[in-house]
Amino acid sequence: MNNHTNNKIKEDKNQQPKNNDAEVTPEETQKVEASGNEMNKTEKELEKLRADLNEKDVALLAMEQERNDWKEKFMRKMAEFDNYKRRTDQEQQNIMKYAGEKLVGKLLPVIDDFERSIQHITEESDVKTLQQGVQLIYEKFMKFLNDQGIKRIDVVGKPFDVHYHDALYQQPSEIHPPHTVIQEVQAGYTYKDRVLRHAQVIVAAEQENAVAEETNPSEEN
């Protein structure tokens, strides 16, 4: 009885699997492989993200450096422009301040002539000689003005022109046509293509006005 029982127990033990480890199914293997691939994919994406971030950081640093460079250039140009503007303003002020320097310098010889004439005037001075001296100085001065582009307006015998003449009044004239300048009261001058001063003149009246002016005094009497 005991031998039979022992043999039975031995047979039952022999029938049991010798490997106690659990068997792995193909599905489980695929899941494990898939999980590993997913982890690898995640790691690669992380690496790529890190690389992209590094590239962006480098790009941002480069852009910041470029911005600083442009800012420095801009500030330098602004400083140069301020210096140029200050220098130009000073030059313009000097030009305006000393604009008549050359003109005055050319007038000095005329002043010298006047002073010499005054020194030679005495009670016994010849009036004719004095007159000739003043005339020479006047002609020299007028030549100077002409050289500077300042010219006297020729008016007597010219048709009246509002651009150059300022009529004080009209006067009858037997030798001048109507609206013709017959007398200059004050000289006018032009500077190159501009009128410095209009000439004040007397203009020949029309015949009807002349007749009226002649008859009005008798009517009043």
C-alpha cells in the first residue's frame, strides 16, 4: 500500500512541468517591442526638441547681437548728424552775419576819396575843381554799384511802368506823349532782376486831362 502510494506520487510529480516560469505570448512580445519603440521615438523627439531649442537660442542671440550692432550704428549716426547740424547752423549764422563783408571792403576806396577831398577843401578852394573831384567820386561809386549788379532805372522819356515807376502825379506836356515819364523826382534802382526801389516820377497827362486842368482854374475864378 505504501509502495503503491509512493509510486503514484512520483508519477504525479513527473507529470508536472519542470519549468515554473510563465510562458510569454507573441502579443505580449509585440507590446513590449512597441513600448520600446515608443520610448525610442520619444527620446528622439526630445533630442530633436533640444536641438531645435538650441538652434533658436543661437538664432535669438545672433538677432540680439545684430540689433545691438544696428543700435550702436544708429546712435553713432545720430551723433554725427547732430554735430553736422550744429556746424551747419554756425556756418549759416556766420554767412548771414558777415554777408556784407566784401561789399563794405569794396566801398572803402570810395570813402578814402571823400576823406581826401574833404582834407583839401579850404576857403580859397576853387568851386569848379571841387565840383570835378566830387563828380569823379560819384562816377567811381556808381561804377562800383554797377559792378555789384545795382543799376539806376532809366525813366525820363520812358513809358510809365508800374513795375518800375511810382507816379506822384500827372502833368500836361506838349513834347511827351501821354503816360510818359517827363521828370524823375527820386531815382529808382534794381539789383540784378529785382527792384530795390521804385523811381518816383511825374507822368505826362492825357490831353483831355490837360484841358480839364487848364479850364478848372478859370471856372473856380
